[in-house]
Amino acid sequence: MTNLWGDLTGVKPVKLTRESFKGNPYNGRKPHERAEVYRILTEERGLSREKAELLIEIYEYQQHVLKGENYTSCGLYIGIPFCPTRCLYCSFTSNQKPYEEVERYLQALLKEIEYVGRRCRETGMAIETIYIGGGTPTTLDEGQLERLLDSVLHNFDLCKLREFTLEAGRPDTITSGKLRIAREHGVDRISINPQSMKERTLELIGRSHSPKDILRAFEIADKSGIPVVNCDLIAGLPEESVGDFEHTLETIIGLKPMNITVHTLALKRASRLIEQDSTYHETHSDVVSDMIELSHKMLRGQAYRPYYLYRLKRMAGALENTGWCKHDTAGIYNIRIMDEQQSIIALGAGGMTKVFFPEENRLERVPNVNNYEVYIERLQEMLERKEQGLFRMIPEIYKQTETLLRR
């Protein structure tokens, strides 16, 4: 099939589009008007007309959503590295462990939350967004979830918070009690991630829920009063036809989530799928391309608009993942983390803190270890990494921000 993305190989093509509009003195890129950006994307970089228009559309909408740069605030990510089962395509930090192990991890995580919250208050770093991800955070039982959210509210100054997201990805982990607790603590966005509405597919990929569980989860979410539900779907799952994917889309659209994210299946190095078929992304490119094209047509037909996009290596058809939203419910955290113009503080095993220096347009990474047992054992080291790599850098971030504002 034709390469619709031309010579672009990076994960964040919308970021490249922003730099084409606004310029970037650190790589010599000058600011351009819309017509020139389109020409650069299509003629110089070789993108198809549809992909170039998509990038520009998403960039322009993101400017409306973000309402400008926000260098002195940050996003907060909290990782829960546990899931009921491990999916066929998964490469994230995800463990299947008993209650006692989850509890040990939670105790360490609460200590990191307490430390980071205190240092954010002392240094004046405001929290714009919170994203609790994983794994599957709703793997926590109701008591554990409540303690986690209590700790977040108690330790962080959230007076400037714009968005609070909880991944509730596995429908079989969702209860009315958990969503009630989430809503009472200010969560205004959750994700319910069916991936597919075909029962055979769910069995093949290692999900422990059925299509009926997905419908039940949506009923619980609707009653909870949480205003925004995102739904993740995957194009290109094993043995699925375009008709199967269309059925999934029709069903999910009918449930009326405010956000739908359509992922192209990617062959990840740490997944079980790559062990079974290392050429899967190549042999399924045509059918996945048809699925993605169909998703654009169906979602636009139901008044969804694209608001963020990213790509990964070894994606079927060399395509992309796209988030869609209705009624200006775009996920700010999703936009920020791909735009890389704001610091993100990441807590928990596998967390990657990214410290943004605005005048230099530079990111410095401060990692936590991936293994949750090692994270527990070396927690003090993780806190010291953040002290040296993040909190001692905040005066410099403020200084650079003031320099930019004076220009």
C-alpha cells in the first residue's frame, strides 16, 4: 500500500506541525502560514493530502483547547502497574499479582505522592491535569482506590486543576462503588476500553471480559455522573474483518461516549503477539487501512472531531492512533504529553518524569524503575532522583519562563 505518511517516522507528527506553524529556533525551523505548512507537509515531506489536512486540523483545534502555553504548571501521572490478565499485544508495565502485593506497592506509592505533593506546594508547581493510568487502576479494590484518591486530594494543591482522569480500562474491574468513589474525589474522565465487541477476539487477545461486561460497564458509568467517558478501540486485531470492526464502532458510537480513541495495532517488542507472528503488521496493512478510513467516516458522521494523534513503530500499515471527541471534551493531558511543551511528573513503577525547559525547548527525563518490587525497595532513590532532576530545576524553569514572556 502507499505510504500515506511520506518520510515521517517520528511518534509525534502534530508536534512537527506546531513547529512548522510557530517555528523552532533550536533546529532552524521558521514560522509559516497555513498554506506553506500544508505545502511543506505534502511536497517536502511526502504526506498524502488527507494526512496533511488531518495534522493541521488537529493542531488548530489543540490551540483552541490549550488556550496557550502553560510552562509553570505540570501534568501529574500516577501509575498502577497491575491488570487482571496480560493482553496479547501489550508491552506496558503490567502484573497479575494478589492483593498483598498490590497493597505493598500502594503503600510505597502513597509515600511518593506525599513527598511529591509537598515539594510541588513548596516550589509553587501547579497541577493542571491528573492522569491515573497503568496497567488498570481499577484493579485496586474500593478501599485501596479511596485511599489513593484521598492521598492525591490531601497532598496536592488542585486549585488550578483542569482535568482529572482515571483509567478504568477493563470493564470487568468496574463497579458502581469504584466509580462513586472516583466521582466523589473529583474524577471527571474515565476510560472504558473494550478494544473489540467481538467475543472471539476478546478471547484471542487475552481479555477476561465479554461484550456484555462492556455494556454493563457503560450502564454503571452513566449512573455515576462522571461526565466524560473515553473508549479505546483497536483496528487490526487477530481474525477481525472490516465488518467486525464496523460492528464494534457502531455499537460503541451507540453508547455515546464523549471520546473514542482508535488505535492501529502495533507490534511491540515485549508483547506476546510479536513472538507469534513477527510480520503481523505488514501482512495486515491493507485491511487495517480500510478500518481506519472507515473510522474517520463514521466518527465524523456522528459529530466527533480528531483532537490528538501519535504513531508507533511497527504499526499495521504504518498508520496512526487518533483520539476523537465531542462537545469540546478533548483530553488535555493527552495533548500535553504529545506536544512536549510542559513538564509531566510521573509517579509509581515505570513512571517517566519529563522536565521541560521552555527557553531552551528541551526535555530532561527523570525515570522511575519499571519493576514494581524494585520500585518498593528503592523508593528513597526514586524520591532523590526527583529532588535532583525536577524540584531543584524549578527555579530555572521559572526564570526561563519569565525570559520568554519579556520577549
